[in-house]
Amino acid sequence: METTVAATETTRTICGYCGVGCSLDLVTRDNRIIAVQPAFDGPANAGALCVKGQFAYDYVHHPDRLAHPLVRGEDGELRRASWEEALARATQGFIDVLEKHGRRAVYGVASGRTPSEANYMMQKFIRVGFGTNYIDNCSRA
Amino acid sequence: MSNPLADMEKPDVIFCIGTNMTEAHPVAATRLKKALARGAKMIVADPRRIRLAEMADLYLPIRVGSDTALLLGMAHVIVREGLIDREFIATRTEGYDALVHHLQEKTPAWAESITGVPADKIEEAAILYGASDKGAIFYTLGITEHICGVENVQSLCNLALLTGNFGREGTGVNPMRGQNNIQGAGDSGALPNNYAGFQAVNEPENQAKFEKAYGRRIDLENGITKVTALEQCGDTVFAMLINGENTVVSDPDMEHCIHALKSLDHLVVIDIFLTETAELADVVLPATSWAETDGHFTNTERRIQRVRKAVDPPGEARPDWWIISQLGQRMGMDGFDYDSPVPIFNELCELSPIYNGIDWELADNGEYQWPIPYRGHPGTPRLHEDEFVNGRGKFSFTDYRDPAETVDEEYPVWLTTGRRLESYHTRTQTGRSEGINELLPEETLEVHPADTARFGLRDGGWAKVSSRRGAVEVRVEATRRSPEGTVFASFSFSDVPINVLTGSGYDPITHTAELKVCPVRVEPIAERVPAAAD
């Protein structure tokens, strides 16, 4: 009897939990993470990982993951929307507040969990869009 | 951190204060264990008898919020005993004579009266650290999440400046950063006072530089902090864009926070789950998780490392950079038509002096620690080797002050909050990872066995914990990790929302919340009333 198992792939990346920045290899098959392996040549961890970095990855494939944009409907509940509708709604809300309350009425909160590219974009959005420095990240609490 | 992680294996004397490193930064703690195995000595100051305290040669059980008094007492002894580095003080510092005068009254006996640590233990700690050739200080939020967080850090710097413990292998003053990219968030300019690369927004030449780069003149005045913005929601702030932060659960004074976000005209949240914060939004935009995106994280030792996409995101989730680019384009902003994260990172590098020496390709193997001021520069694993950024290291004339709230008849117990090994922050991720969720299924309040008897509590039973802002119900765990008169819980579980209780005050300079100190009352309850939190 023959069985075929899809080949595994390995991707070198950095742990997404604390600030130590351990290098690890994500082992994937059929577009799912099936294991995490510590990187012995990782400059921060030299082969070590903690219980979170080693095992707490299945949230990535959890059914609770947001897979579609949501907008609040007339009934006050969040409902599924297309990207087109959600982006239009998000944008219009900022424009309305800008027109009604001025450019210091819009604030951005960036994340210590997202890549630097996301943080850079958040500050650029606030600074270019509104000409203010009304941007912070979550490091104060 | 002033020094690289590899240096953690090199000190003769390690001084850990306000850091629960074996739980919050476990892999970094393995390096300290290696140093101890080699023969290094370790001093640990912490209100709780954490695992690190059990490993220490000298444990200083300080009262919550009394760090500055301990550190002043240690500085007093170092000066009195002549354990100072005279050459370092003469060539690299300023304000020494004034500091000596300032420290005259800060005796170990005075420090004992505030910290509760016996004066002879304070003497012993000061002499151990002061007499070492290579002394290294490590701290985390136990130092900064106080109304006096700045004074705490300055008091630590005083010790290192007095003893010449900067700029050498196995020394330094080393904050352990808590989140995978909290360093990178600051590096990238997501701060109200700095552009990317920590360039002050109130410097006219920086304003001109970014006006040229961005095609828009940006205010010369600092923006407001998130703390202030939350206070002004519905008053002057009417719209927010929140990316990847569960503000409602992680921030102090939950009721205030929910009220603030609800009073906005417009809230847009970008996240990977429908968090308690996203549930309040008008628009929720689904983002890629860490395993589904390309970019960079900067770690606690300032090392810029590449994050790589390994799997596709669910459904229509998109990378954060793409979502924000779309928002910018649709609002008619120039310079938002990015088709990948590569030009975004390269733009960040071009505009940031500390990243000028690298780009996407050069950062690929994670060998660079900033500052990397020009192409060909090898990066800077160790800061302050020849001189400090501003020339000389300045001594600070800090003093002890009480926490924002202190225990009294109505709220007679200190609550301190923190992390646990098996959960991360508000558990949006670890709470959805099966194996780890079994290791730590619920929150407990850690209470000293003598206190459980005193408050009429039962190990494994339930308690109601109240502060001036609210109350939560939580299961009791009798443990000697907590000292008498102080209880502990983490803020990770949304069904035990500990941050309903906190929020007594903020550091006036950094606006960091005093999450480590909150007077509470603890009472037994027969059985838990079903949670109304969700």
C-alpha cells in the first residue's frame, strides 16, 4: 500500500512573543504550521526556546481568526463586509472627523507586536494625513 | 539594552531588580544561569520570592514601589566604602560632588525604613555590586511601571556610573523589552515626540527633513501620549486607528478605557482576532499574523531581524502595511502606493540615522544591532564604549516618593501585577493554543499563607479583590512567593480583568502607568458569581 504525504517546508523566522527575539524554523505542510524548531545558529537564543515560542503557535490556525473585514451595521452589530466597503467606511469616518473636529481629533495607536513596517506606516499615516504627532505605541501600558 | 544578550553570560555580579526574567524572558534567563554556573554572584530585588530570587546569592524582598530608596541606600554605601571608579567618574561623568552631598542622608537605615529590607542586607548588596569588576544590571517593568519609573531608572544609572559599569563586556544597565517588536515600534517613529530613528519632532531641522520626505509640514510640537489621548476621547479626540493592541484588557482602569473608546465618533481596529477592543470598533480590518507576513522585528538588544512568511493568512486577511497603505491612498495621501514591505523598510532606513547603514537586503541575516550610522558600519552590539551619546553621563539627584495610592484601613493590601510563563499578555494568542492553555487554564490570586488565614480565605477558594476603581473575583492560591501584605495576579485573563483595579497614577514624564502598585481589599466569597465581563 502506498501513502503519499505532502513534503514539509521550513521557514526561518523570529519568535512573535517577547523581546528576546529568538530565531526559529517554522515547519509547514499544506499551508499549516506543524512544528517549531529552535535555531541553533540564532544570535539571541543559540538553540533555546521557551514553552511559548516552542509550542504556542496553533492560534495562527484558530477558527476565531478574523478572515473578513467587519463593519458596524444599522442594527449596531458588526457584520461581514468586502474590503472595498470596509476601507471606504474606515476612510470616510476619518474624513468626517477631520472636517468636523479638526486634525487633532484623530489618533493612532501602533503595536509592539507588528513588524516595523506596520509601525512605520502607522506613524506615516498620522503625520502625512493630519500633520500632527498624534501617534503612540503600546509601550506605556 | 546597553549591552548584547551574549554579555549576560559574562558579569562577575548580576543585579536583577523588577524583572521576573525566568517567566517573562525565559531564554535570556538561560544566559544568567550560565553565568551563575561559571561562578558569578547574583543579587535579586523584588517584592515577590520569584524563581530568580530562589537562584540568587542575595535576595532583597523590597516593598512594592520602594525601589528608589533601595538604590539610593546602595549608592550611599558605594560612596562611603570608596567602591567608586575614580577614573571613570573623572573622565566620563558630571555631577559627582553634588551626588555625594545628595546621598549623605540616604543611609541604609533610612532605606530600610522605606523598603523593609534590613540595612545590613542593603550594605551587603552595595558592596557586592560595587566591588565587582564587571557588574551588570537587568530590569523590566517592575522598575518602569511606577509613578517614579524615571527616577528608578536614573537611580540604577547612578550605580553604574559610580562604579564604571558601562561600555564594557558583562556590564551595563539593561532593560529587557517585553514585546517582540516594542523596540522596533519606537525605532520606526510610532511615538508622539520622535520621528523614525528617535529624531525629535520639536527640532526644526527634523521638521524640515520630514517635510521634504513626506511632502507635508508636520507640527513642531509633540503629540499627546496614548494615556492622554484616552483621557480626551469624546472631548478633543474623536477618531482612532488602533493596530494590534487589545487596549481594553491591557491598559489600566478598564471601565475608563471602555468608556473612552465608546465615546469616539469613529474607531477602526486592525487585528487578527475580534479582541475586546475590536468589539467596540466601527470597522474591523483583518490582518496577517506573525507567521503570515514579511518584515522586521528589533529585539531587546537592538538587533534588527527578518520575519518571514511561512503560511497564507485565513480568508481575506491582509498584511498590516497593505491595510494602512490602502487607507492612506483612499484618503488622497501621497507616498502610500507601496506594493511590498521592501520599499517601506528601505524608506525607514534612509530616514533614520541609526538604520542608515542597512537596507532590506543587508538586514537579511540579522547580524546588525543599531546604531548602524553608515554603509559598511558593522553595527553596535555595545553602547557607550567610548562616550555617551550626549558626551558625559550625568548623575541624577533622585528621591523617594510614595506610590500614587498607599495602603490604608479601607484598602490594606498591596496588589502587584505581572506576567506568567505560560500566558502572553491578554491571551488573544496563548489562550487559543491548546497545549499551553492546559498548562495554565485560569488566573489565581497569589496570597501568603499567613494572609489567607488573616483574611479568612481558603487555598483554592474564591476571593473578591476591590480597589478604588472596581472589583474582580478570582481563585485564591496560597503561596510563599507573595510576602505578607502583598498579593499578586497577572492581567492575562479577560474573565479576571485585573486592570479593572489598577490605574492609580502615571509617571509624569513617560506617562507609564503604575501597574505594579495598587492598594486593594481582599475578602472571601462563597462561590464565584458568573462573570459579567464578556
